[in-house]
Amino acid sequence: PIREIAPGAVHLPGWLTFDERRRLVEACRAWAKEPVPMRHTVLPRGGVMSVQTVCLGWHWQPYRYTRTADDVNGRPVAPLPEWLADLGRRAVTDAYGEAGAYDPDTALINFYDGQAKMGMHQDKDEKSDAPVVSLSIGDACLFRFGNTETRGRPYTDVRLDSGDAFVFGGPSRFAYHGVPKVYAGTGDPATGLSSGRLNLTLRVTGLR
Ligand code: MD3
Ligand code: FE
């Protein structure tokens, strides 16, 4: 069942069809190679993220967006395909029960192996308060959705499974969130992903 876990934060379990999951896995496999290879992002203070990331539309380079992957190989990132933006529009419509304009210009594609995690953070590099759409494929994870004030409690823990969509808009757009754990071996190899977790987030950067 569709569930609003906080105002503006709507979980759509099993939302992606199996065909969509397979298509996304195949597309991500190509995007992870060229023009910019998927990599562990290096943070300004020298930390290395356990998650691997590749971007479409704009390149996220902590903590800003650029058109070229200056911290990887300097090449312009691949465009965000219209079919992926369409998927984002459909998720927003299904989450909020109305067709508002939603025109994402960026996707961040994260790959988690069985050990990868993501600490609690806010996504504040976008100059827009439009919703973020998250699509998950492969191994399930523990997703922690917090509050807008602190990294800590109160938070709500939600299990995200393969095929789930999540829309974060309105008052939830700038909440802290993270991924403390991936449940290795819980994915469905029939999607084409034999192990690990893929997460795509669609965003409006507000840049031009
Ligand atoms: C809530 N990714 O890429 S998706 C990220 O599963 C990120 O890879 C996680 O956090 C992942 O920044 C979580 C859910 C998510 C994504 C963006 C959000 C939740 C969000 C932005 C604002 C509020
Ligand atoms: Fe985030």
C-alpha cells in the first residue's frame, strides 16, 4: 500500500514493473561505463564514499553540480533521457494524486555492494525545492528518514525493496536521510543485477 511516512514523503512499494526494473538495470550498466565511469566519490576532506555513483544531466561533485566530471575524467556527463524523466513524472503523480509539472534535469545513480552505506545527510546542493524521486532495484536496504533539524532522532526506519519508488517533496525535501544497511542476497537476479543495490534519484537542480 502507498504510505506517507511524513508530510510530502510518500513510499510506493513495488512500483516499478519488472520490465522497467530490467530496463533500468541494463541502462545503468551502460551509464556506469561511459562517458564517465561510475566511481567512489572522494569528499573534500579526503573521505571516500563506500557507495559508487554516476550522474546524468549534471555531475554531482561534492558539494556542487557541474556539466563535466572534473573530478573523474573531465568529460561531459550523459544527458538525462526523456523516458527516465517521464518515469519521475509518473511517480510524482502517483504519490501526490495529481499531475503537477515535474521536470527533473539530473539523475544520481548509486550502487551499493553488500558493505556500502550512506551516512545521514541533507541534499542541499539543488537550487530548487522540487521533489526528489528515488527508485530502488536489487538488494533491499534499511532506509532512515529523519527530520530537518538534526542528524539524529526522531527518525523513521523503512525497508526499501527492489522496485520501490519514494517521492520526497514539500516539507520532507530537506530532511536528513541515510542508508545504514544493505541486506545482501535479498534482490531478484531476474532483473539482471546478480548482487548489490541500485538507487536512482531524479532531481531538479535549478541550474542552467
Ligand atoms: C529525502 N541516496 O543520493 S534515496 C542520495 O538510497 C541519497 O542511494 C540514498 O540519499 C540511496 O542523496 C537514499 C532516498 C532519498 C534521496 C534523496 C532525498 C531521500 C531523500 C532528498 C531529500 C529528502
Ligand atoms: Fe540524499
